[in-house]
Amino acid sequence: MGKKLKWEATVIYEKVDAAIKSGKYRYIILEGGSRSSKTTSLMQIFYNLALNTIGRLTVWRKKRSWLIGTVYQDFQALLIHYKIYNPKNHYKSSGKERLKVRYSTIEFNGMDDIRKLLGFEADYTWINEGMEVSKDEFDQIDQRTKYIVFVDYNPYLENHFIYDLELLPETIFIHSTILDNPFVPEGERRKILSYEPTPENIKRKTADKNKWDIYGLGKRGKLEGRIFDYKTIKEWPEETNFLGYGLDFGYTHPSACAKVGEFDGSTVVQSIFYETALQFISKKDEDSIEKRLNEAKVGNKWIIADSAQKTGIAELRTAGFNIKGVKKYAGSVKDGIKLLKQGGPVLIVEDSIEIIREFQNYIYIKDPYTGKITDEPIDDYNHFIDLIRYVRQTTQKTIHTSGFRSLGIG
């Protein structure tokens, strides 16, 4: 690259820069732990590419709202930090957020708009959080990118098609950990390092080998003590016995809603929404749970919600929704887990990325002293899992022996 800004850069940035200069690689893959400078390095690289390109650069994530809330805002913060931000160069056109850099444009897109996915061409492309992306989506982007496809992710999935790219000579995998990034805020650094199973962390009861392997070291693999088996399916089976919608309220943390049913003995789930800062009821057409439920055409179908949020239930009921709070009792979490496990693997429609993420990360707690897995589930990665339990426990449908031949996933 010719023109370059002088960044506070990590060794990861230097490795990506060297890979570009070599001219050998079609795919530059950044795989690693949390806060290991993957995203920041690619923002710096993309800005420098834009300085030296007369063309189009695109940044993609599974959902547009997720990208706008992360990389798009982080880009602004990065440029402000280096005192090169000009709000006139950050604009929105045709529903797309854009950043103009000299004679080039960086666009920020979500794959939830299929028209954008099928109707673009780019010189360089960056796929953020690559674990969220399907093979079909990747192929659509790949075949419309002229030069290099960049991908970054935390490898929380046990198997993924991106891992197969490692077999290609035109691919370079650049691995990173938090130790590669000297610029991490101290509080975040301490949190991630607290997972490492050192004698001190074990004594403080913060040690977690699973989290350290994945979020600290960025290792691939199945989490030890994972509670549920699951299978992904292309779409909601027509023969599914619909049970209801589950709803978990949030504001600073996301509100979540999923469609829940039973097919051939197993629980079937599909995400409806997963968003922060949603009001209960719309005021002046603002985003709200009411609006999302109407967009999903829920109508008067059953909604089973977290009973702790009585105000939200009351307001949605007044708005005309057939909603009720789940009945909780001592041991209801463990009973719900048993109920969901009875029918074999839970079937998750493949576009439900956040549900898949939860099922990947929902584990039984390990005793830090003995190293044995307990029967206590972690109180994390359970927004969707909780609401799925709400529906299954409320409807009290008996799950029988499962079979998968009719779905083609046996």
C-alpha cells in the first residue's frame, strides 16, 4: 500500500499488512480470542486500502443492526481518536451507511437484506464475525469481490465451513490472543485473564478453562460440559406442531423472542428478534417489542413471557396480545432442561444465529477444585434457552422418541 496512516498498531495489523503486500492471498482470515485486535486491525487496514484505491470496499455482518452497533460506530471512534473524522464523509445513501475516504467508499451492509447481498460488487470485502455466516452467503460475497476477502471471528463453533479454507494455498490464517494487543483497556484485560486456570484464579473462583480456551486463547473446539445437543435445519418444517412464542424481556441486555414447536418428538425453534433498547409499546413509531411482534404477524397466538416483568406483560396484553407469564418454582430451570433434552437434539432453524450461539455456550458449571462437571447450569447464554423452556413447560407437551429422516438430517 502507498499512502498509509501511522496507527498505534499491533503485531496482527503488521501480519495482515504483510499478507496483502505478498500478493499471494485471496482469503485473509483473522481467528482468535476476544479483544485480540482483530477488528481494530482490519479497520486500520481497510482505511489504508481505501486511501490507495479508487473503488468500493464493503463490510458485512449477518444482520445490519449488529454491524451498525459495532464496527460502524467503532470506525467513527477510531477516526475521532486520530483526529481525522469528518462527519460529512460519514453518510447514509439508499439505506446503506457509507464512509468516503479520498476517492473510495466503504459500505456497511447486513446479510438480512438479500437484495444487497445479491446486487453488489466490491474490490475488497470484510466479513465481520464470520462464524455467523452460512456457506451460501459467503459464496455470494466471495464471487462478487474482485481482490481480497477478509474474515474475522472468535472460533466458538466446533465445526464451520470457514475452517476448510485453511486447506487452500490462497488462504492465510492469522491467529491472535489478548496477549497480542497491548491497547486493551485494563478492566477488559483483567476480566479475560481471570478465566485462565491459574492457582490464583482458581482460588478466587474466576477460573474457567472453557472460556479461557475460547475467549482467551481463541481455540476451536467443543465446550466441555455443554448441556444440549442440537441440529440446524434449513427452515421451519410444515408438519411442526406450533406451541407458542417465548419472550424474554430486556433493555440494556437484549429482549429476545422465538417461535417454538414440536416436530417428530423434538423441540423446534426459530429466532424472531434479539435486540437491545426495545420499549414495550411503540410511541411515535419507535422500535418496540409490540412493533417486532406485529412485524412477525404473531396476532393472537400464545406468547409465554418472563413473569418477572409484570409491566411489560400488562402493556402487551392491553395492546391485544395473548400473553401470559410463565410459572416459576424451585427447580424449574433443571426441570426445563430435562424436558428439552428428552426428545434428542433441539432443531434450530439455521438463520437463528443467536440461538445457535447460546446452545454452543450453555454449559454445566465445573467445580474449580475437583475439575468435575456439576449439574448446575451457568447463568449466562440463556436468553433464548430460558424462553424456550417457558413455552415447553407451560404447554406441557410430552416429547417422545425422536427421528430425523423426514428432515433429511438423520
